[in-house]
Amino acid sequence: MKFITVDSYEKLSKLAANLIASQVVLKPHCVLGLATGSSPLGTYAELAKKYDAGDVDFSSVTSVNLDEYAGLDKTNDQSYRYFMDHNLFAHINICPEKTHVPNGCADDLAKEGERYDKLIADLGGIDLQLLGIGLDGHIGFNEPDEFFTKETHLVTLDPSTIEANARFFASKDEVPTQAITMGMMSIMNAKKILLIANGQNKKDILDKAFNGPITPMVPASILQLHPDVTVIYSEN
Ligand code: F6R
């Protein structure tokens, strides 16, 4: 595992964007696994700049996002589909039909999970998976539990996750209590993993995830078993 520490969020974002852009340059038909949340915002802005400068062409890329809130559709500005459309896809030349986010409004979320896993498998898996990390160690919305879940599945969000994500909503009560998330199988099958984290409050969980025991109570700790993980951390 490579653990890179930088001294600003701007540097973290530039470095992460360079690594993602390199993946696209080296394999234009690649599958990018993408994340939402505040951590990747700078990275996405840097990727948009690279596209504007003519340095990277996303026209052959396919993307698969990690997760989506249950019950929020693409018109809801808190849905992850909306987040991706507005923060990245609208600013680069990726084909909209090649961008995939789990459907949090599917009638049967168990079937949606099966569909999503089959989609990822049919695409040949993920070349580069971008991850953030939750304060409780979640990746995607794989929350601490007694076991790791392999497949894309419905989860009940941890109270600490609802608390942390309330900053994006008008009030805590508006945060959905459930989400659909890619499971550990698709994440761990990704050829490369790039995890980005910033802020002092992420320091302890990163230490637990990468230096502590591998346990489903710290979901990100499973990444210790992945052969190609890069972590970029900025304290600021
Ligand atoms: C989002 C996701 C989550 C976030 C994590 C960190 O798609 O999968 O695991 O990466 O909650 O969120 P931020 O970046 O807002 O601290």
C-alpha cells in the first residue's frame, strides 16, 4: 500500500485527479468506480480542468458509482446521481448512458443490487475505484457490522453517518436512513484503489483501517488485503 501525505486539500485533489487522468489516458475504455461526498469535490473540479485543457478525453470511459440513498431520485439535489451529474459528468465528455449509479428508487432494491453487480461483472470489473472513508470506517455505505457483505445491498445507515451527512441536508431528519451500496466484492475486485481523505478528524480512522486488525467493524480495513491501494491524506 502507498500512503501519501500532502499538506493541503488542493494538493490532494490535484494528485488524485492526476492518477485518475493517467488511468484514462493509459486505458481510454476503462471503468472508473466513483464516490460522492465532500472528499472528491476538489478531485472532480481538477478533472474538469484537465478536460477543458484538452489533456484527457472521457468519451470512452464507463463509470459506476458506489452508492445511492434509498428513495431519492435524480431530481432530488441530495441524491448521489444529482451530485455526480452536477459535480463531474456535466463538466466532462463522458457519455451519460455510460454513467451508472445504483437506482435508490427501484421497486425491489434487492433485485437492483443483483442488476448492479451483474452490470459491473459484464463490464469486466472496475479498473480504478475512488473511495472516501467515513468516520466509522465505512467505504461506500458498507457500515461496521459483524461480517463483510459481498454483493450490492440495502443498508441501514449508522447514526454517526446520518449525523455526518446531515450537513448536506436542511435537517438531520431529512437524511434518508437507508441506502444501496456496492458490496466488498466489486470494490475488492477493482484493479486499483485510490482512497482520499482530508481533515484531522479522519486521522484516527485511517490509522485503525490501515494499521489495525482486519475486521468488519472497521470496513475499510479489508483494503489491507488489496494488492494495489493508494491512500492520499491531507490533514487540512
Ligand atoms: C460516498 C461514499 C462514502 C463517503 C464517505 C466520506 O459515495 O461512498 O463512503 O466516501 O462517507 O464522505 P466525505 O467525503 O463527505 O467525508
